Amino acid sequence: MGVFCDYISNLPDNVIERLLLEFPMKDGAKTSVLSTKWRYKWAAVPQLKFYDYIDEIPANYSIVNIIDHVLLLHIRPIHKFELSHTCVNNMLSFRDMDRWIFVLSSLRINAPNLRDFQFYGIFEDIVLKNTVLLSTVGIYLESLIKDDKSGRLTDFICSLPRIKELTMDTNLLKYLVRDNVPGDLPVQSTRLKFLSMLINFLSPKEILAALCMLRCAPNLHKLEIVVCNSAQASESVEEPKIDIFQGLDYLSSTFSHLEHVKINQVAGLKLELEFIEVLLASAAGLKDVTIELGIGYERSEIYKELLQFRRASPQAKIIYLDH
């Protein structure tokens, strides 16, 4: 009778790790019953992905308990942790997420090759370090962060030297400029091609912060603006007094590559229209500006205003989208 030789169990650890990474996590965990050598192999993989079997979880189990159990048994640093967006929306609480983030931070999450970072939720601070390859960032805060730190906008931009696509919601913009708005940033985001911002045009700081962001992006190709809270403006609300046209000549050189602009939820406030006027007067290569009106606003009055604005680009056209 021949002697059975277990070639797989005697493979180098890095090879076994690669094999386990190819399995869905539930199948990787099943390898623990193969032999004593395999009992904890699955607990050492550097990537945890909880999305490939969410729909298959039995009714008497919960994804929260499963993730807690996996993190409890894990014995090596975790380089990647992925969670189904559907799972986050339907089954988890912020308390669960906070607990896992605390555990993961103690396990030293390391992602020097991170290229895409998307975050939805609440956190106390934004610190991005050693992310030299990070090129796509989207941050959506559900509420304003409470702290007393300053200089956030400068630090935030300086931490993204290779950023190509950036999406910022209004709470992030408020957070970054809570104390002050720098006149100019010490760095230029020369790789930034796409910028999306939610702006409250009743907030002078947010408008100035948006202009500051634009000044540091000389190669911007596409700009998207979502007007936030303007639709709730009333006659009792005094619009802020700022000179949005200051430094117009400087913006002309900044917008030399800007071709496409889209502005959503336009209400026709004075500062909204002035912002659009600055874009039209500064972007010599502009091809189109798409204007989507907020619910309940008529095109006619806004259209009359926009027709009077000077256009640096003879080919620039304005496209209107009604609800």
C-alpha cells in the first residue's frame, strides 16, 4: 500500500495564502477541518471580504456575529477589509462599525497601494498618511465633525499628491474650513481632473473654500456642483456679502483646461449666478455648462440672467434640465 503524501499542506505559507485568497471566505474557513496544520490557516489571510455570500447566511445567524467571530480569531495584520454596501445599509448599526474600526486599527490596517477611497458616515477626524498612490476619493459625512483643529483644508489637499478624482459633500467642506479659509493653498493638485462639491451658497466660507479648491486645480477637466440648502432660502435670509469676482484674472489661468461643468439644484440666488458667471468668464476652453434647476424654480428668469454673462469660450453652450 502506497504512502499518501500531503503536498498541499507542505506548500510554503505564501502559496497557501494566495490559494485561500481565491476562495470565498466561507469556503476558506472550511479548510480548518482538513487537518491540524490547516486549522488556523484561514485566520491568517491578510484580506477579509464580506460580500460574496451575504444572501446565503442562514436565518439563525447574523452577519454581525460572523464578522465579530472572524475578527476575534484572526491572528495576522489585515491589509484589506471589504464589506457589502447592501449589508451596511440593511443589517448594521454605527455601533457595530465603530467596534470593528477599533479592532481593525489595533490590527494595523496597511494599504500603501490604496488608489480608491470612498467613505460614507461619521468620524472624528480625517487623516490620510502615506497614500501617495491614492487617486480617487469620495467622502460623504452624515453630520459635521466636532473638534477644534485648524488648517484642515491645507492638510487635506497636501495629503493627496496624486488625486485625480475628488468628491466632497457640504459637511466635509464645512469641516475643512470651520476656522479659516486659506487665500491660496501651498500645493497644486496638478493631476486633479474631476471635482465634485456640494456647496451651500448661503455660507461665505463654503463659497470661498470652493474657489480655493478650484485655484489649486489648474488641469481640472470636469466640475460638478450640487447646490445645497439654496432651495430653502427665503426673503428673511440675508445672503452673505463676499466679492466672488476677486481674483478673476487668476482664475482664468486656472480654468484653461476646464471643458465640462454641471450644476444641480440651482435656485437662482445672487451668489449662485455670480459663481456661474465667474466660470463662464474664466474658462476659455469650456464646451458646456449643464444647469439643473431646483424643484419649483422657473427657467425664464434664470435664463435671462445667464444670457447676459460674458463667455470666454465662444463654443460654450448652456444646457438646461428641468424637473
